[in-house]
Amino acid sequence: MDIDELYQEIILDHYKHPRNRGTLENADVKITGKNPFCGDEIILSLKLKDNIVTDVAFEGSGCAISQASASVMTEQIKGKTLSEARELFQEFSKMVKGEINYDPEKMDELAAFKGVCEYPTRVKCALLSWNALKNALEQKKE
Ligand code: ZN
């Protein structure tokens, strides 16, 4: 299995068996993200305590990239501080936009979405849940 196939497998696995799917009771922030270009929708709920993402869940529908990206994201940000989550957003967004100056060591399963940069219309799908996260964290800041 080459690396592209492995990445493909990770995306399909998360699409078929999404992690942290659902909605959180008493979420601190709940936010909806939509990507009209593809018809993707994500509803993200977060629990935050002492600047840490203590729990996260998502619901939604749409293409494999958008749903798998949300699933991988929830696994990657759970337990992270808000600034770590923001940093991961920056790195992931650089990676899927094809910028080379991101930190590959931080990526883990997120690296599966690296190939998205070759399909500009898919970048919005991959970033949907991350943009929702960014908005949620900004909402929480004030
Ligand atoms: Zn999509």
C-alpha cells in the first residue's frame, strides 16, 4: 500500500465510521458551518474548560472529505488547549491550500488530507469543520 492509498483509507474509514458523532448536552459553544459549493453541513459542539477543549462532537452531512475531515479534527483537538487548537487550524489550513511552510510533525492523521490541495474546489470541504471551530473559538473569546 503506498502512502496515497493509506491516506485514502484513512479518509474512507472516518467517513464510514465517524468519531465523536452526535451533539453534546450543555455544550459551551454550538456552531453550524455550511459549504454551499458542495452542499456540506457541519454542526459542531464544544465543551471548554480552563482553556482546554474537554469535549467535542459533530453532526452533519455532505461529501466524504467534509465529513471525514470533521471526524479527524474532533480526535485531534480533544484535550488540546485553545491556542494549540488554533495553531493546528493554521497548519492544517496551510497544508490543504498547498502552502509548503506547515509543520508536518503536527499533522498525524490530518496528513491524509494533504492531497486536497490539488483539488481547489475540495479545499472548502476539508476546511469546513475547521472554519466552524475557528468561529466557535472566536465566539468564546469575548
Ligand atoms: Zn464537500
